[in-house]
Amino acid sequence: MTSTIYDVAINNARIIDGTGSPAIHGSIGVRDGKISAISTTSDVSGALMGTTTIDAKGHVLSPGFIDLHSHADFSLGASPAALTQISQGVTTLLTGNCGTSPFPVRDLEALQGATSFMRPALDWSWTDGQGFAQALQASGPAINAALQVGHSALRIAAMGTAKRAPSPEELTRMQELLGEAAEQGARGYSTGLIYAPCSYAEAAEVTAMAQTAADCGLLYSTHIRNETDNVLAAVTEAITVARETGVRLEISHIKAMGPRNHGKVREALALLAAARENGVDVTTDVYPYTASSTTLTSRLPDWSLDGGGAALLGRLADPAQRRRIAAALAQRFDGEIDPAGIVLADMPEGEYTPWIGRSLADIAEGTSTTAHEAVLDVLAAHQGSVAIINHAMDDGDVQAALADSYVSIASDGWVMTESGTGTPHPRSFGTFTRVLGHYVRELGTLPLAEAVRKMTSLPASRAGLTDRGQIKEGLVADLAIFDPETVADCSTYLQPWQLSVGVSHVLVGGQLAFADHRQSNIRNGRIL
């Protein structure tokens, strides 16, 4: 037995290193926050000694999970313990997705309005990415965060919320702000092309901004322009931007919504494979659920949001404009979107809060109106700030994405605490454990080692995190231990406020953030 004493020694582990390689039995020694030794001797002679020694009991030891698509930049600072993440084995989040980020701040009211449906818990004491990163670090997060800057935030800072093309000067200003964010440490840039005001960006604007991102060496993460009838055209648009600019492309949470579009995820994956064969650097990610979660306003025609939330409320109060919005919404509900699948998840206190957890079809029936009028009634009564869950995807599509080698696992979540109001999407509580339990153990959709790769080294490579994501000597000791026979998600759509089970230990930067199935008081997260 070695005489070396490590800060932390983990013995009797089934090591899955994050590369996709099969598990090996062994031990790991951690010193000064990094993986210092790996012993693969199968008997007791390979055990290591540590100031803290953990018997992994033959369970899996893997790199900590990296969530490539999170909105925790709006919640982590106020809930730095991040228990919903630590209990899943998540150690790093990539934020700033879907075109939304809490910086840069030039028009605070407009930026707050564009992100209000997430009920952000922010003090808005910064103006740029550096200030936000400093504030987030000062909160003492238990996990790491890497930041992206969103196109909507850049557009609001440069030109407000108007539905028009930017002037040359405004476009230049957006590019300058993007460059500043990159200089201050942002790892990526994102668009949310179904969300106003980002949805107002036409091809020339999207391409120009992606070119700046490419020039800065950033990842380009995009919530594509359509995920229903025109999803394949939207994927093609994203690929075209990457081909023309050379930017590294990540298509966010690949999906095809609505029964008549089920099966199109396979076609989308084929488009991505063909693009890679032709030299485009493109991958995608997926969450393991058949429902999405977003803002109710995303189902409206984007012209109705021209000028921001206050302008929308003004239009809803004008009978003629309200009729025009209702007509456009009714057309979408006639086949493209099923109102029975749209469930209210959270909103400010008001007239329709008793309907949280119920669908638009339920509300229409219960209030003797139509589903499209119910949307407008709810928005008008709750300041246009309403979060929804939309049941509209096919599990076959989810499994096709999970089985694809170039698809990472990502949550699209933002809830950091184990209790709260509303009925948030279960993905904040159980994305990673659901894959390990339901899709690996129960369904056999993909092998365990491959699932771990999709949660670790693959997302690390997309985010440019070269110092973590694998179990390898010299890398940061972000690690998780879980029982592959019991790991599971417990959160459901009806009862979402439930933590995952089966993860026993989590190390962040070599320190125990979660030990013996309990959160410690150590918060060693960093802004990467």
C-alpha cells in the first residue's frame, strides 16, 4: 500500500472516465483540487490513503456532469447551494442560453421584461459580464458556471426592443458588446430565434453576429427559429450560418413539436451529420423529456411583442389589436400547437394562479372561452409574465437524440432550490439522473459509459473546458459517485419539487460538496 497521503482518496470505485471507455475498477487520489493519482489495481493493494477517504462501494465514479444548456444565471446567485444540481452529480453549468443573459445592462427595464417569466432573483448591480461574474462568484456557488452572452441582451443594449433591422451603427455596437463579453471571459454567444427581440433578427444580422463570435473563438449556441412545422428549415438555417462564418455551432435542445412533426428529429440529426461530413463544426443537445418549458408569450406572433412587455399589454387592452393577436394565435392552435398540451407553470400572483398546473384547454372549458382567448386573458392578468410547460414531443425522437454520438445531455433548467412555488419542469431536478436511471438502466437506449461521456467530456469539449470532463491525472477533480442500480429522478410534472436519488458524493474542485447523500457546507464553485 502506498504511503502517500492525498487530500481525498476514493477507493473501490467502478471508474468511468468520461471518454466512453468501459469501466475499470480502481482508486483515485486528489490533491490541491486536481486528480493526482489513478490506481487500477483490482485488489486492496491498490487502495489509496487520504486525509478524507471514501469507500465507493463498487459504485460508479465519474467526472462531474456538465450541463451545456442552463439558465441558472438568473437563479444561482440567489440560491448558490444549487441543491437540485449537486444532488444529480452536476458540477458545472453553461449559462446564457436561448439569447438571454443578465448582461450587458443598458436598458434595465427592457432586459428585465424580456426575462421576467423565469422570475429572476437578481439585484442587477452590474452592467457587463465581468461585473456579473464577480457578483456570481461573491455569492459563493457550490458549483461552477461558465457564461455565455445572449443576442436578445445585446440587441436590447444596442437598440431596445423594436421589431426592425439594426442600423449599421447599432449592429456595430452589438458586435462591440459581444467582443467585450468575450474579452471578459464569456465562453459562448447564443440566440433564441423564437423569442422577441432576438426573433426580429433576420439572416444578415444573425450571420454578422455569428461571424464576430467566430472571430472571438466563442461557441455559438442557438435555440433555432422553429421547432414545429418548419424545424428542418430552421436547422438548415443554423447550419448555413456556421458554414458561412466558421463558428462552432451548438443547436440547443433538439426537438420536433406536435404530432405531425414527430420523427423529424431523426431527419434533423441526419442534416447535422451531413454538415459535419462537409466540415461544419456542429453538435446538438437534448433533455430527456417529451415536454418543453418556456414563456407563454413565445406562442404569440412576434409582432405583438414589438416594443416589449408594456407594448404587448397595451395591445391586449386595445380591442382591435387584441382581435388580431387572437386570430393569429387561433391559426397556430389549428394543428401546429395543441392547447391541451400547454400547462401553466408559474406566474406572479393574480387571477389565474389557481390554474397553475392546468392546461389552456382546461382554462378555456372552465371559463367558457376559447383556448386562444384564454392565453390573452392570462397574459393580461399577469403582466405578460407566464411560464408554461408544453407537452408536444415524441419519446422516440428523444431516444433517437440520446443515442446519437454527437448529442450532449443538457437540462434547459434554472430551478436551484428543492422547494418553491408553481409547478416547474422536472428537468431542473432530474435531467441527468433520468438519463442514467430511465434511459440507460430501464430502457437500454444507450450504454452507461456512453451516457457519462455525453454528460462530461462531450459538453466540456463544446464549452472549451479543457481542464475537466474526464478522469485523468492533472485535471480538475470535479467528480461524482453514484449507484447505477438506484440512481433515478423523482421529480414529476405533477409533483416537481423532489430531488434525485442515487448520487452519494460530489466533489467540486477537489472538495466534497455532497457527501453520503447530503449536501456539505463547502461551496467551492468557480466562474470558469
